[in-house]
Amino acid sequence: MTSAIQVTPRGYAGPGVRFGVPFLALVFALVVGAVILRIAGNDPAEAYRTMFDSSLNGWTSITRTLALATPLILTGLAAAVAFQMRVYNIGGEGQLYIGAIAGSWVGLLLPESMSAVVMLSAMIAVGAVAGAAWALLAAIPKAFFNADEIITTLMLNFVALSLMNYLIFGSLSFWRDPKRTVPGGKRLPDSAIMPSLSGRLHIGIIIAVVAAMLLWWLLRRTSWGFQVRTIGDSPRAARYSGMSVRLKTLTVLGMSGALAAIAGVSEVSGVTKGLEPRALATDIGFTGIIIAVVARNNPLGVVPVSVFLAAIATSGSRLQSIGIEVEVVYLLQGLIFLTVTAGEFFVSNRVGLRAERRAEADGGIPPSAELARGVS
Amino acid sequence: MTTEPSRLEVRSLTKSFYGVPAIDSVDFDLRGGEIHGLLGENGAGKSTLCSVLSGLYRPDTGTVSIDGSPVQFRSPHDAAQHGIGMVYQHFRLVDSFTVAQNIVLGLRRGTRPKSIRQAESMVGDLADEYGLHVDPTARIWQLSVGEQQRVEILKQLFRGAQILILDEPTAVLAPQETDRLFEAVSTMVGKGHSVVLVSHKMAETMQYTDRLTVLQRGRNAGTADTANSTPADVAKMMFGDSRAADRREVTTAADVGETVLSLSDVCVTGDSGLAAVTDASFEVRRGQVVGVAGVAGNGQRELQEAIAGLRPIASGSLEVAGTDCTKTGPKGSAKAGLAFVPEDRLGVGLAPGLPLEHNMALKNHDRSPHSRFGVLSSSAIAKTTKRLVEAFDVRGNRRGMRVSLMSGGNLQKAILARELTEGHDVLLAAAPTRGLDMAAAEAVRAHIVDERAAGRGVLVFSEDLDEIIHMSDVVLVMFKGQIVGSFTRESLDVDAVGLLMTGSDPTVVSPSGSSIEIDLTEAPDETLDVATISTAEEATA
């Protein structure tokens, strides 16, 4: 009944804990990873050097990592804002496709001669509205009939994917380039392409970081965010204090869909430069869910987590090129991510040896209390 | 009868949680072939005693013996091996499984029937034997609540239970189902089983049990032969009788002023879709504390929620300080001048995972000075928090700490601080001192009494009858969703309140010597509206 290890919630974690724990977790992962690499017959030092060089060492590596992080930040924010209110939008992937479809539609429709500022603004605006509308397909049943948004948003992903595939592979749509033998999207005009900052890195990263800061401000510093956080913590307390849970469900899911859709616009405009289903469907929306969870739904946390995840991803392909088995690479990636994530437990809880013997005196709820609740 | 040996013998059993005894040196005997009623208020220790007997908790001290030999249960399975079976109020059945599947579920190899066919026929035979008719092949979700309860009982009988503990078995049943249940119970008793009937309801306890034991605040307040007891005696055992004296010391109300809360014929529907509150009508005036007594689950929560605007009012009307709030929702009630201290401190009154600052601004975060044009002012919120914390002596908060880590007393003071500093005319407080230690409870009561002195109206709900009587100028009694009695300070009769709370009619069963009067019509200047003795009769009929 009594265990030697005692876990108590911290309540409030200081900066030393918040930054120190992930760092120690990373070190731990690298040590364990070194053992695995050695067993698999590789040189850990060389592997780690390659990982570092290919993702974070030097301007080219950094821009490559940041370019990969750009859409991840946006889908991470999309998930974070919904999760903050405990509305589980699993539909970021589909909302991203819708954003790509709507954004590229505007880019192909408006005259090429238009100024890039107007063109890109219009693409982002229309893409965001389309993504929000797509999310509302799940938000409205949720708000009015309490339909489970996990199911509806997940299912809408498949609808969005099918729609995108149909537009390019299944029909001679407005988006499809009739001149290409292999089906593909029409190339966007230059004014509809996000200007490059350096190499693959385009201005989407600025949009993403500004969005993160804006979202943080909305959640932390406005009465709208106050209500969202209250509902996320306790819907009954929110209702008790007169907040409209229904209205917030609609706005939060709409905003979530819009953010994921902006990721789609950013990809279609800055990376694929036309509606290319194969290149767009790379689980960016789903990865955003993981990012939000690790960042504890904090918009400012989403940025470093996205960059970290992008760094692991970019270094992976280079590791294979130096002869490390792909399975070992995946294992290493998973290990790093897992330990850093698991470190969260040590941030929110204080773990130590039990001083007192009696379980109940420590404030632990007796395990059977839950069962006994039926008796009154 | 009295020479019959005990099946189950409990001696000086004590079980504490967090240092507070839930049951304290309890003695209890159960004879072979008897139905033994176990009564007590909420928190009297009934559930803890049952949980110890069914092997869920291990006692701190004391002994349990079966047929004279001491036993120690390590688990519910262990208790079942010794022939003790518990039927919970909330069933533990798998909805998508059949009756027979549910009954054999969890049986170990050897005791389990060879096939599901065999299980079905065994269950069928058992059901016939005890008159607990239910189709063994039916799936649980197809069954009525009464049938599901039969499955639970069969499950225990199948496991060879000789001692059955039924936890408020009639709480969920319709009257005809109740009759059928007790027919089956008497069959069981006829076959030598012993039954412990946990109940709040006086009528069924008096009607069906052979003996009864009353728990009060974790102690055995007495065991008696039912035939030799009157409801009035039992109510006295349940609620005590010392309280009439000390309530007189409370300062009398300031001048009673205009009406600040008025309900007329309010009907409210519960979560199950059935009526939870029927025709509630009463008023609360300035300078007056109105207390609502009642055993939990008699519609109090639904009535509170309706007054606070959290639950729609099906019919009737509600006014808060002269404003019609029948359909205006939580914001409307608050705006009209209602302060509400809800039953659930964490989860309703406070958002548990957020810091104190956030919770202190919960209701007025969107107004100046806490926000302007939708932008929050952290400094204004911090300032308000500091002021409230100092004024109400809220302790144990650290910056940024989630409120759920604070103690119950401080949480309640924090809610009071927030609710009582906004402009309001009437305070609605639900179970305001539940779970608090003595000092914190006293502080909370002092704040409530201050409200009266300040010329505001107070409506307080509590399961603690002492508290109600101690604070209130007017006492209302709620039973089965109705106001079944109302008493002024002068007319208050504690015994009658206790009887009404358990659904008995005090004018019918009068204890020898003392006459009971319920003074409803005699105080025309008082605020009470309805609550006549006839409603009490209807409720018990």
C-alpha cells in the first residue's frame, strides 16, 4: 500500500525547473541514445555531430530547420488554442488542405500583376476564412448538440484530403495544370509566392511567430482569453460566472481552423507554389497536435517546440546518409522526443522519497475512495 | 428473538480519513434472518461502515466477526468469500453484456459455470428461487432500473452471499418496484440470509426492518427493535435533541425589510428528465436568514441552480430584488443582485486549475477596472485580489499557484470574498460549511450572519440541521422536491423538522408526552407562502 516514492503537485514551477528539466531530459536521451548507437555499431560522437551540423550548425542548416518549423508552428498554435479550452480539434490536417485550396484559388484567380502585398494578404485572409468555415462544420454540431468534436474533426480530414485529391487527380479543375502529363497544380504567379528570406526560408516564419505572439496576448491579456482559459479549466465554473460556453466553442474552433489553414496557405505559397496534394499531405496538421501537447498549449512554447521537432526531422535524413540504419534513426528521434516530453511530469510534480509511512496522511486519496463513492 | 446469535458482529470499529474519524468505535450486530435498517444523515458514517464490511476499506481499529470467528478482509473479493455482498446504489454492470454474463463476470476458475448456457440456466433457477425475475439472456441496457437492481442482487446471491448490504435500494425505484424488491428481500430472509438496509427514508425503514441502528457523526446513536420504536424516537436519534437550547442565543434579526428573493410555484426538471422541484414558493426578506433543511438529493441542488439561473425554470416565477429572473440565466440573476456560494467550491465556485487572481476576477473580469475594451489589466486584478484576501483573511495562496491546492476553508472564504463584495441584495449559500474544520466553519457562518445585520437577505441550504437551526430566522424543510414544512423561530420544533426531513408526518406519529405543532398559519406577518401540512401528507402518501 505504501510506496517509497512520493509525488506531489508543484502548483508553481520556477524558471530553473521549467528550463532545467527539459535540458536534463535531452542529456539523458543523448546518453541512452549513445548506448543504442554503440550497440548498433555506429559511432555516437559522429552521429551527434552530424545531427547538430545538419540541423542547427550554420546558416543553411538553420534556415532549413526553420523552413520546416514554419507550418508546424501554425498547426501547433491551431491545436494549442483549441486544447486550451479542452476542445480537441484533431482536424488541423484537413483545415490545412482547405487553406491550401482556398489560398491557391485566390492566387490563381487574381490578376498576376497585382502587388504581392495585396495578393498574399488576400490569400491568407480567404484561406483563413475557409479554414474557419471548415472547422465550424464540426464546431456548430459541438456547440448546439454536443457532438464529439474529436470524431467530427477527424472525419473531416478525410473529406478535405479527398477533395484536394479530386481537384488535382480526379478532375480537370481550376487548380489543375492541363499542360502537365502527370497531374499537378497550376503554378502560382510570382506575386502569389511568399518571398524568400534565405534559401528555403520564406516570410511564412514571420507570420507564424507573429501569430504565436498575438495568440499569447489574446489568451493571456484579453477578457476573451480569460473566458477561454476559464472554460478550459472548468466549464461549470464558467457557466456559473455567466460566460457563454457555446459562443466560445464557435470562436475558438473557428480560430483554430483559421490558423491551420494559414499553415496551408504558407505551404502552398512558400513551398509547393501550387496545389500539390502529395507534397502538402505530410502530416503537418497531426504533428501540430503533438507540439501543442508538449508546449502545454502555451503559444510561446509552440515556437521552440516546433523548431526542436523540425531539427530532429531534418537531421534524420542526414543520419541515414552516413550509414545509420533508418530504424535506429527513428528510434533516436523518438527517444529524444519521448524523454523531453516525459520531463514535463517532473516540471509539474515534485518527486521525492516518502518521509512518512501513512499514505493517507500525505494527502493522497486512498485508492478505494473512488470506488466507495456509490455508497452515501 | 433476542437470544438469536449474531451472524455479523462489529466491535469498536474506527476508520479515519486525514485524521478525522468517519466512524468512531462503532458496535453493530446483525442477526441471522433479520432485516436491519441502518440510518443516519449524510456524513454520519453509513457508507464508511458498509465499505469496511464489504472489504473496500480496512479499519484502523476494531474487529469484525462472522458467526463468532474474527475476520479480516483484504479486498471486496475476500469479503465475498466470507459471504458478504454489497449492492450499490449506482449499479456496477456492463451495459452491453447479458444478465448472465454480468453475473459470472469476475468469477474465478472453478467457481465459474462451464458454459454461458449453463450460467444462464443457473441464473434462471436462482431468479425463480428468490422471486427476482429477470431474463438471463437480456442485455443490461434493455432492462429497467428495477430489473438491473435485481441483477445486482442475483450477482451477490450467485456468489453465495449470506449477508446482503443494500445501499439505499429504493432511491432509484418506482413504488411498485419497491414492493417487489421487499418481497424478494423477505424471501431471502426466509431462506436465512441477513440483510442490511441502508436508508434515509423513515417510512420504509419502519415498515420493513426488524431492527434498526442509527449512526450519528460516526458513532452508533442506538440500536432498537423497530416494533418498539416510533419515527419520532428515530428522528431524535438521527438528528439529536440538544440543539433547541443553544439556538436561542443567536442575535435576533435586524429589522426585516422588503422582499429580495421571491419564488412562486417554481417547478424544475432534474437531469433525469423527471420533476426535481415541485411548486416551491417562498420569500426571503432583507435582514432575514431563511434556512432550507433536508436530506441531500431531495431537489435542493436543482432549486439552487434554478435560483442562480443555471437551470431552466419549467414553470412558476422567480424575482431577485424586484427584477424578474425567471428566464435570464446566471448573468441575469447576478446582475439583479444575487450572490451565490455554490455547493461545489472547486469546479463551480472556482476554476480549480487557475490561480487565485483569476478566480477573484471570475465574475467581473470584463468590467472596468479589470478590463478596458476587452484588454485585461493584471494590476487592477492583482489589486482586487489583495484587497479581498486581506478583507476575508484568505490564506495559503502563493503567486501563480492553482487554487485547488488551497484548503477548503480558504477556498470558501475566497468565494465569499468575491461574492460578498459585489453589490448584491441577497446571498444564496449552499452547504457553506461542508467539509470545513470548526474554525473555518465558524468564520463562514459569521460572514453569513453579518449579511443579515447589513440588511441583506440570505437563503442558506445545508444538510447540517444544527447549522440551519442555529442561523435561520425561518426554517423550510424540503423532501422529494417539495417544501413540506416551514417554521418561524417561535414555532420551530426540531423533532418535527427531523420527521419531515425523512418523509414522515409529524401530526400522525406523535411521541408520547410532547405535542407537535407546526405553526404555519399563525404568523400572517411572516414571509412564508405555502408549505402546508397537507403537502407533507401527500409526500408521504
